[in-house]
Amino acid sequence: MKDITENEMTLEFLSKSNNEAFARVTVAAFVSQLDPTIEELSDIKTAVSEAVTNCIIHGYEDKQGIIKIKCKIFAGSIHIEISDNGKGIKDIEAAKTPLFTTKPNLERSGMGFTIMESFMDEMKVESIVGLGTKVTMRKLIKTKDELCSNTAE
């Protein structure tokens, strides 16, 4: 069965660290039409921040490039794709290991992918060395009826 997109948006911006907040707020504004809880919104904003920061710090390193965000809403969920055309990841499984970092001198914790996975319902990383990386995340937003039934139990 094919998913029917209810709404979508695309955003492109330079890989500058001050654009990370812009990306986080823009995605939050877009997903707000699903009426998420504060916790759901916070989870999404944190995951977007981590993915965008990875593009800036690791994907492009000391160069500037374009970061793309595509968001789609359907079936009560938000699907977020964040991609760069940076250097790519040699070993995705190693990069997803908690505390793994290629930038220990920057006092990075190496928890970016772990945080994204824990705050979103699904997360997938695709990367080709020399061509870039794409992180795809999905989060189901609970309806008010689902929230009420959970609190009644």
C-alpha cells in the first residue's frame, strides 16, 4: 500500500552552525500541525539538531556546503530526511556505536546517532564515502484520544 502524503516541505541552507537552530525551529513549526505534545516536539527538535550538527561537523568539516531537509506528514507521523553532500561515513555501524567519535578534540560525546535513535520511532543512515550522508527518521504523533486513553489506564 502506498503512503498518501498529507503535507510536505523541503528546506535547504548553508552548513553554518547558526543555521542549526533555524532548522530545528522550522521542522518544529511544520510538525506542529499534527498537534504534538511538548515531549514529542522536544524529541523531534533534538533529533533534528543532532542530524544537522553531524552534517556541519562531520559531513563538511571545515568546508561549507548545503544541508537539505525534507519533511512529510502522513498517517499521523512525521518523516524527516536530512542529507548532505559531504565526505560520507566509512563505517556506519561504528559511527552509530555510543561514544564513537572522529572528533575527540572537539569534546564531542559521540552520542548523536544514539540520541536520534532513542528520540525517534525509526532512524536509518545511508552514506557513500565522497558523496554524502542521508539520515531518515520517523516519529508517530499520538492523537489526543490516544493520550487520554493512556492516562486513564
